Amino acid sequence: MSQPSEEECTAELRDAGMTEESIKGLAELTERFKVGFAAAKDSAEGPDKFIEEYTADDKRFREAMPAGDQEIYSVYLKKHGLDG
């Protein structure tokens, strides 16, 4: 099974009832990862520092999401095998 596109992800989260603010924040994190990881791979420090900072920011954002959005996202991650 292939991973859903960004548009499919957004639609699925929206249909599940996630707030637009959380959807937007998750999309911004995704874009930050795509751009930042590519740049970090070629940097002198390598990707380790980027991954560490990104992971901390991702965790903070997810913990700040409303409880209902956290539950929706948890179910979404499990459904797509991304919770491990």
C-alpha cells in the first residue's frame, strides 16, 4: 500500500474533524522536513542536528494540539503504519 499524497492526508484529517490550525501546522512541519533534511544532508554537521531539532519541534507542536486533534492524528498514524 502506498502512502497517501499530501492532499489525501489533508482531506482525511479534515474529514476526521481535525482543526484547520492543526492541519496547517502539520503541513508546515512536513514542508520544513522536506526542505531542511535535504539541506542538512549536505551540510558539514550532517542531518543529526536537524533531526534532533525537528523532532523536538514536532513533539512540542503535537503536544500543543487540541486533545481531539491529537487523537485524530494518533489514529491516522496507526492507520498508515507511521506510529512506530
